[in-house]
Amino acid sequence: MNENMPRTPFSTPLSGSARVTEMRLRNIFSGPKKRPPMLFLALVFAVCIFCGNLVSCNVAEAELDRPDIPVDWDNLAPPDLTLAPVDWDSLPASYELTPFYTLEEDGNVRITNLGDTIVVWNRSDLGNFLYFAEDPAFCCPSLAGRVAEGSAQWQDDSQEVLSVGFFINDSRLMDGTIHGYYLEFTVDRNNWTVLESEFTSDVGDGTLELSEQEMVYAAQVLSTLMRDAEWTAAADMTVFPQHPDLNRDGVPEEIRLYSHEGVQRVYVLEDGTPIHYQEGHNVHIGWNAVFLCTLEGEDYLLQYNPYMGQGAAGYHYFLFTLEGGGKKVVRENELYFDINFGMPTPDGGVANPDDFFRPDEIADFMEEVNELLSHSVQLLNTDDNLLKTFQREGRLEDTLRFLHIEPEVFTPDPDKSLRENLWDYRNTMEREVSQP
């Protein structure tokens, strides 16, 4: 059993009163405006109240009957309605955040790396939802430093309308329970507009009101987390047997690959915390390839992107570590060339191959890449051309797919080096375009 399971909506600290417990859970699962079915709420409350193993609070039986803490409404201090300043120009977009998703044994997804907060995507037959607690700065920066608890849920099957409800704590009310200010809103993701919103307060003399900009931002962040958590719940996961030390701190790391619906995501973890993340997509513009490269006993990450579009090629590789908490590049190189032989020039002539296709330069670059690949393990690869090349060669070696795509015009000689075949290819293509 995992002793480090995250807290969930059923295991956060609850007050001693059974009535307050029910109120707290009702708030978590209610959602704004369009409430979940009452049958769902009844089942949730029954499970939470009568199944002690789901509620991680140690409350003596006698304490369950104690009355709620009384509130002296006449002498209550003015509510704190101050919002933290927000620099919207420098605030990261939802896609710039780097959360880490872990599929738990119960089918829920724990989301970490979002600061001082708890976020869990919960699987439910009556509608999956996202639960979050503690500091809400990850989605509502103007509420940074407050204590919050809430949820987000899709309101339509197309996942375009998101309802959000969260509750900001006022420590003067119902000690130990999130009560104070209620913020509820619904956002349409088609054009990122607020469809409805409501701000209420237990205090009675003031509310915390979010701007439309902040409600939209919160919906952007939460909807991204929802979709990525749902993707993670359905993805295939591979844990690599290698345990490198890419940040050079003496602590072995874990590498995980998640794959689903044409997307691959690779994470480097240290003590369960992500320290690096990359992804690739099956569509051409999103092709990516990442390898674990070991040279003289030292581990590196190798990112190799050999892009070609309409005959114009731009190849680039990075060899890097994760020292200093970031990406430390120790070697890189790039190469540009073209295979459009016979291209016309502005003066009516034909482009000279010396200007766009130099076999020795291409061969030198590929020798660098293939030497690194020979010491590597593939972690992520969505590059269809590269995958087919590796499959054809039976190893991690790029022998340049464009040399093989027109066998009726040119076929590489397996007994020749890549450099020799590049020269033969150039000579063949020059003859082809020069023929009348």
C-alpha cells in the first residue's frame, strides 16, 4: 500500500461536527449553479459519514456531537477583502505550467508541481471532476496566500463549458472547515467568456469578487488540468529501467513515458518530483525525439529533430544535462540543406548544388548524431520518418530517409558509406534535372 498517497476530498482535515462535515462535503461536490444529481450527493455523504476509513480524521465519538463553534456576529472584525496584485503580462499561460500527473491505484489522478496546493482529478460515473485545496494561486493569483477548497467540472459532453466553485476560508468561522467566501462561475471555452458568476459570503458584510479576466484565466488553467488528467488516466505508462543522474546531485532519477492518442510525454523524476518534461505529437509539426545518452559513464539527454518540409531540411540536436535546475547544453549542432535540385534562380538560371547540398557537410553532421545515438536509449519518438529509419536499420542510426524515398531514381549502396552515398545521390540528382 502506498503510504504517500495524496490527500483527497475525503481525507482533508474535517471539523468535529457531523453537520459541518456534511456542509463541507456538499460545498466540494455541489459545483456552481448546475448541481450534480442529488443521488450522487446522497451517495457521497453516505460514504463519507459512515465509512471511517475514507475520512482521515481522528475524532473521538464524543466530539462528533459537540455544537459548532459560536460566532459573535456583532463584534466580528471587518472581512479581509484585499486581493493580491497580479502582473498579468508576466503571468504564465495555462500551457506554460509544468504539472505532473500520477495515475493512482484507485483510478484517480494526482496532480503535483503546482506550488502549495493539492489537486486531484476524481473519476466518477456521474461526471469526473477536479478537486483542489489550500493556496489557490495556481489558478487565481489574486487570491494567493489564502486557504481555499473547491472543484471544477465539465457541464457538457463536448468539454467546452466548465463550472468552477471554490470556497475561501475565513478562520473566524467554523474553525477547521473551509467556510467564509463562496466564488462560483461558469466559463465557455469556445470564446473564453464568463456565462454566469456568483460571489457570496458567510460574513455577510462583503464578498471577494474576481474580475472576468481572472475567472477566464482560472478556467483556462483548470480545464487544461482536467483534460491532461483525463488523458493520463487513459494513457499507457512505461517506466524505464535506467536510473540516471542527469542533474548531477548524486540522487538517481526515474524516467516515465506516457503515450495516448498520438501524444507522448516523458518525465524525469527525482524523489517523485518532476525535474524535466518533454512531449511529442504524431502530427508533423509536433514531431520530437528524445534519448538517454551515456558517454564515458555520464548521463545526458539527447534531443534530435531532423525536420524536412517540401525538400528544405533543418536538422538540429542538443546534448544536455539538468544541472542547476534547468537545461544545461553541453553540445549542439545544426544543419540546413535542400534536396530541390534544379531550383530556378531569379536570373533565369538553375541553383548550384554547392549552395544548398554539400555531401561532406551533411555526412559530418550525421556522423556526430549517429555516434551519440549509438550510446543512447530511445525515450520518446513521434518522428515517423526517424522511426521508419530505425526500423529499417534495426538500430538507432539515421541513414537519411530522403535517400530511400525514390528507389526508381536512386537507391543507396549498402556496401558504401553514408558519405559516399550522399555524393552518389547528388550526382544522380544533378543528372536527372539536367536531362531534357
